[in-house]
Amino acid sequence: MVEQSLPAGFRFGKLKPEHNSLLQSKWHYPLVAPSLQYYANAIKNLSNLAIYNEKDEIVSWAVIKALGDIGHTYTMPEYRGRGFASMITAHLAKRMIDAHTTPYVSIKIQNEKSIKVHEKVGFTPYEGPHVDFYPFVTKV
């Protein structure tokens, strides 16, 4: 796993209940959009990580979902290209490894940007069967 340090002025933290609507609004697949209740549960009960700027505004986030995969990863457009999604993914993957769990993600095959982010962190494509999502695992 490749871990990076945050630039000055940014900090890690947990998602907050007030981010519920924001998370839902950034979901790219409206036909399978999780409900506000789903996100409220994820924020309250699931392992998650966010990056905040110096104004305490959320910049990027991800969640270890109920089935154990890292997902719902998103970086606000004005902060893209700085490696924030990679940093969050690496930290969540390390949490999973420390808990003796194999980190994995499920990425839509067409989502080339997400595939590149996860390969940069150290995930490799799973060589087994897949349907519309492309599972990636880490080499532990």
C-alpha cells in the first residue's frame, strides 16, 4: 500500500451527519442510488474517512461499505488531481489490513479514472469472474 502525507492545511476526519445529502448528490449511478437512510447509516455505523480543508469543508471521502469493500469514493472537482482519493483509499485499506481483512473495491469497468486511482495505491485486478463491476484486491 502506498501512503502519502496530507498537504499543509488539510486534515483527516470522519464523515459527519450533515454530509448525508452531499454524499447522495455525488453518486454517479442514479438507477441504483442509495437512499438518504443508507448514507445516514454509513456515516454513523461504517468505517469512513474524509479530508477537510482549512475552512473545515469536506474535500474528499470514502466508506468501507457493509459488504466490506471500499467505495463511495469522491473528491470535490476543485480538489482533484492532488491525490486525495488515493490517500483516503490507502488509509482505509491499511485499516482493513490491520484488522486482518483483505481490502477490495468494486469499480465499474467504464470508470477508468477510479481504476487508475486504485492501481496507483496498489490494488490489482481480480482475475476471477465479474459482471459489470471490476473487482480489485490488494496484494497482502
